[in-house]
Amino acid sequence: MIKILLFTVLFAYFIFSVSAQGRFEIDNVITSAGNLKITFLGHGSLMFTFNEMVIYVDPYSRVADYSVLPKADLILITHEHNDHFDLSAINVLSTENTKLILTETCAKRLSNGVIMRNGDVQIINDLKFEAVPAYNIIHKRDNGQPFHPRGVGNGYIITFGDKRIYIAGDTENIPEMKTIKDIDIAFLPMNLPYTMTPEMVTDAVKMFNPKIIYPYHYGNTDTSKLVELLKDYQGVEVRIRKM
């Protein structure tokens, strides 16, 4: 009787978990080292699954029930704002083997992670991670301070086999983007007034020419404007997903 009850509970959990994952959009990318599955969780939150490794970017409790999603092998945090650095989501996803990559500011609240600063490169779980700048130039608070100051937050470039994936974090079209090379897929934020307008994203795309661009963390911004702005720009595919 106990075995039957246990099986029923586990089966119900499995069905609920599959159902929860099923409501998210998923894209698959073929790399030279295996299939990369991208799950679009919402807001600035992404999940990458690669050769049974599960990587979360900025998990945020408001967009997903992380208790029914796979545990994390790696968690990347771009900066310290609560909708990107959510301790509750991190705790739910973490096991004793989970590795956390975060900024120096975030490490003041959570001390068990790998700190990466702008310009740092790390090999973690056989993947190459590059931390790149993410900050505002134009969009500022009422007191004149940028929403995201220079040198505090990170974007990340992750190399999966022969594919380079750029997750920009909360940033504008900053000059440093001109130095970014060979990007296959880019996630660029378009959440006003904190990050970029569609025009800024268009300018960013023209700086480093990714093959595929996903606007993400775009809130109520009209994504069709970006599609229109880039419709005649050769070599770049714009993909819109629920974020």
C-alpha cells in the first residue's frame, strides 16, 4: 500500500513538472558538442540545458515555480537587483553541487559563489564563461544616477561547442559591444526605461552582428518595432519569444 501511494505521489509530481515546463517556449540549437535547449522562463530569466547540464540565468520567482523545474548545475547572476538576484529562487534551485557565478556586489549577500568582474574569463564545468560590461549611459534615475552603473553588473558570453551565446544583462548599447566578436545568439534587454529602446537594440546589433537576436526582459515594449527596424539588415534573424 505504501509503495502504491509513493508511486502515485511521484507520478503526480512528474506530470505536474512536465506540465509546468510545457507552458514555456523552448528553442533547440545544434552545436558541435551537443544539443542546446533554451527555455524562456520570462522577464530576464532563462534556462539552458546542455548535455544534461542545467544552467539558469537570473532565476526570478515571479515567472516560474522553480520547485518543479530541474535543479541547477550552474546559476548565473548578472547584477544585484531583486528581479535578477532572487535568493529564494536560488535556494530552491540549488543543491550542494550547484555552482554560482555572480558579481562582486552580489557576493556581499551570498558568499559561496564564483565572483566574475568585467573582463574576467573562467572555465567552469568545461564551459567557457566571459564576463562583459553591462551598464547605462542614457537612462538614469531622478537623482541623475544611472539605473545600472558602469563596472557593477555583468553580461556573459558562454561557449557551447562551436556556438557563442551572449546574455547581455541589464545594459544599453555601450561602446564595449564593438569588441564583442563571433556571437551566434544574443539576448538583448529592451525593458524601458531601465535598458534599451528598440533603436538602441538595433544599434547594438549593428555593433557586433550576431546571427540570431532575441529581445528579452522587454516588459511592455513593442517588439514589432525591433522587427521593423532590422527587417532589411542582412545576416541577422530576430526571434520573438514570451519574455
